[in-house]
Amino acid sequence: MSTSTSPSTSTVRRFIVVVLFDGVDLLDVTGPPEVFALLQREVDEATGYHVVLAAETMDPVTTSAGVRILPDTTFREVSGRSIDTLLVPGAVEVDGQGRVHAVTDPTVVHRVKALAGRARRVASVCVGAHILADAGLLDGKRATTHWSTARQLAAEHPSIEVDADPIFIRDQDVWTGAGISACLDLSLALVADDFGEAVALRVARQLVMYLKRPSGQSQFSVPLEPVSTTRRVEDLRHHITRNIAEQLTVADLAAHAHVSERQLTRIFKTELGMTPAAYIESARVEVARNQLESTDATLERVASACGFNTTDTLIRAFRRKLDTTPTEYRNRFRSSV
């Protein structure tokens, strides 16, 4: 990537190129430009961002949602320009068993690799990290992606330190973002890097978002486990979530799934890599995290709502899963506007 210094934010609108191709995830493409457009309300007209959508041709691009998008320009037309930020979204395919797999197009990978050489920084959205990886832009770096394809990324690119937990990671001039709505957090972080935290916070308020989540904030911990390949386990996961405040025992879950307790334990270990009890605790910690981030509920109320029964049980679970206490977690990640 280009090592030239960035233009002064007081005189220049930063040129952002969003990569566009058939099958791309719609929110990956539309989310960041919305953040960048709202920035314009907070800065004068001569600064901010100039965003273009670039594709191989000027033909409409069909996204994964079936919505068609018209490119602003082509890769060839922007190849001679200096780029402030190259933003790379991703695409996935889902097999007959519901397993998600990131897909990359060699032509797009080639274009991204070439354009990255003219960019001050490169950022991937969600599974766009796989395109950066195929282009060699993540070699020797720490990166994140959507939790559902993190293992694929690590297996296909062992030179990358894949961390599926943070919502975004910055490693020098390469940024990688986690799944779906985390594109907004990544975009706000780019805004903060360019224009300061105060401006980014004002943009977050326009988006009716909570305070920007720091990069160390985690993607949801429960889904970081392998995605189930059976409907039975998916049904059990939903059952646990719906009844998280109740006493959930192995016997109860086995009865719900119409299997023996031994078979239930074997299913969880095979499909999710953990015992039923460990999964239930992870699910309860996840719900507790959300409540600590977004409510003022007492620890007693949080513990009760999440099925921990006592605050001591809640605290022990947090120490096991997150190596912190509920109070420390709230102090760090409590959201307010």
C-alpha cells in the first residue's frame, strides 16, 4: 500500500473506493457509506469523504439480497488515482446443510491487490477479509472476520493470526471488521481515526447508535463455537435462548430433544465442541453481557434474568469465560448517548 502521507483533512475530501461485485453482501456495501455521508453534517463541505462504488464494469451488480446496485466507476478508471481508503466487502455461500463458506473471485482479488498499492489504508468488511487474505494483504498480520468463516480463514491462510473475537482489528494500515452490523463500528473507527473521537461520537448519535464500541469489544461469544450442522442442535440452542432464565438441566434438554442424556452430551460435544452445561453457561454470560452494556439493572437482577440465580454464580461465570468481573465489564463497555 502507498506510504505517502494522507492529505490534510482541512482542505481535502478523502477518496474512498468501495469494491463492488456480484453476490456481495448488501449491508457491507451500504452501511459504511451511510456513516461517511452522515459525517458531512459534522464537518464543512471541503472536508469529509468522497465515496465511490467501483466494479469491473458499469453494469448493475446484484447483491446477495437480490438488490441491484449501479457502480459509480470501474476498477480501471480508479486505478490511476490515489486512494485514501479501499473498502472491501465480502460474499458467502451456504451449502445444503446450512454451513457458511466465504467465496472470493480471482478477478476481484487481483483488482483489490492492485488498488491496495495506491491506497493509504485498506479495510475489509465482514468476510471481505478473505479477499484481502487471497490478495496477500493480511500475511503476517492479525485480522478478524465474521465468526462463521473465521476457521475457514485460519485454515486457508495459516500465516494470518485470525482472532474471531473483536468487532474490528487494526494492524498498521490494514483494518478488518467482524460480521454484518459491525461494519458501522468499523466505519466509525475510521472516522475517529481521521477526524477525532468527538466527531465520530456525533455521527454515532445521528445513527441512533450507542457510543462507539472499542475494537476490543467482542462479537457474540456463543456463536463463535462451530455452527451446528443439524436442525436438532439449532432447535436446542433456540430453546436455551428462549428459556435462559429457567433452570436448564441436561435432563430437561434431553427430554426436549427426545434423546437420552448421554446422547445429548455426545451431540453437543460433536456439534459445538462443549458440554451442554458449558454451552448454557456461555449463553447466559452472553445475555448478561448485553444487559450490562445496555441497562442499569443491578447485578442481582442481571443474575436472575440470565438464570444464574445468585451474583456469586454470575461473577464466577464471568471470570471463567471473560477473565473479568461483571462490574469491570460494565465499567468498560457500558453504552450511553
